[in-house]
Amino acid sequence: MTRKHSIRGFTLIELMVVIAITGILIALLLPAVQKVRESARTAQCRNNMRQIAIALHNYHDRFNILPPGSQVADLRTSTVTKSFGWLIPVMPDLELRTIYDQFDFSIDCQSDAHRHLTQKRIPVFECVSDPNASSRVTWNETPYSGVWGATNYLGVSGNNGMQFTAYQGECDDFAKTDGDFKTHAGMFFGNSAIRFADVSDGTSQTLCFGERGVVQQWGKWGGPGIVFRCPLGLSDVVLPGVLGADNGGLRPVQNSVSDRLHWFSYHSDSANFAFVDGSVRAFAYSLDRTVLRDMSTRQGGEVIE
């Protein structure tokens, strides 16, 4: 007589069927769980951006102006090279006054005297979908070598253009004659002083800041860049809407050094942008470059449909 093997009332065949069905159910459930988790991460990212947008509005209510994209002194008249990016002035409105009050605004933000502050992780400055944001930024060259706190949110400086320059004054002169390269046509750039009243294109049609993955060694919230170029702070605190005919813009991560010069995220197929009116919208990578370029200027007169 053949004896059936059983485990607590189950035959071996029945047990194998149960295991197979369980495996199938787990395989079907896992993508759904991952989708729910990413949906939650995306919602958190957008919430961060809304908080920052509200903080900018509060700042504007007090001073009738937005903070500069990066405060930069002219080396012909000052020994301070670069200083505070636009995220630091709004810290008090993000419940970060304890950190804000420890800065010495008479010296460079990137000074070693501030390193105990600028190496901090600030959750509201990070997208939780970005695996690099939590590890912060590591710079390998003096004088800024070491670890820095990261940000995924960069101010929109204009619709195009990058120009290497030795002095802030030269950057300003370039902006006056740059033709189609509107390095100072956006909301944030070196020593910018933009008011909401300056946004003739409409606050609901003009980009304020956007999302870009942290790229080693770029994306320090506590310092606007290490090299001189218009728009000053490029790759750390500001970024043009597009950059040349083939570079920049909104496209998926390339895993190359070019990633520091275009908008992207670690969400599935889009990146988030905050408009001047405080709204936050996601744009797919298929967004027309012309539309992104037009939304990046405050007074371009473009009709965006």
C-alpha cells in the first residue's frame, strides 16, 4: 500500500501548490506595494516644495522682495568669494531658525566656521526618493573638501545660458547683452532682487524652483557653487530652464557629469516644479523644451498653452 506523505494534514503536493500560489500572490503584490510607497514619497516631495514656496511668500510679505539666488561679491572690491544661497534666508519660515541664527552673514557661507551647520541634513530640502540626498554631498577639492548637506530643489535662473566669468560685475554685464541667453530672466540668480510684481508673465505661469537629483559633488544647500559662471550658483542652488540646444532641460538621469545641468528626479517618469504662485506640478520628461524654456522667464511675454 502506498503511503502519502503529509505535513499537518497537507499532502506534499498540496503544500507545493500552496507555496506556488503564495509566491504568485507575493509577486503580484510587490509592485503594488512599491507603487504605493513611491506615491507616498512623491507626495512628501511635493509637500516639501509647498512648504518652501509658502516660506518664500512669507519672506516676500515681510520684505517685498525674494531672497537672491546667491549673494556674490565682486572680487575686485571684496575678499568674500561666494555666500548664501536662496534657501538660507527662508529658514526661519521653515522652523529652522535655530540653524539660521548661528550663521555669521559677514563671512562666506562656505567658510569652515559654518561647516558644523552646512554639513547638516535638512529633510525639507531633500526628496525622499533620491538615494543620494540622504548620503549628502562630498567635495574632494580644497578649500571646500568634505561633507555638505544636500538639496534637491534649485531656483530657476532663466531660460538659457552659461558664461564663465571672473567677477560678478562681468556676469551682470553679460546678462545685459546676452541676447537669447537669458541667464537673469528667471526668479533666482546671482544677487537677484525679484519681486512678485516683476512677474508680468503671471505667477501661475512662471517657474520658481524645481527638482533635480543630487549629483556628486553638486547640490549643496549651504553654498552657491565653487566656480565662477553665470548664472552664479549653477549646479548647487540655481539652474536654467534649458541650457543650449542639446543640453540641460528636463530629462531622465544620465548617470554622467551632465546630470548636474538638467532637471530630473528619482520618481518614475517626471520631476516636480513649484510655480511663483506656490502651486506644485509634476512634468513628464516628454515636456516640450520650448514650454519649459518659456515658463522659466518672468517677463518673456510667451503664451503658454
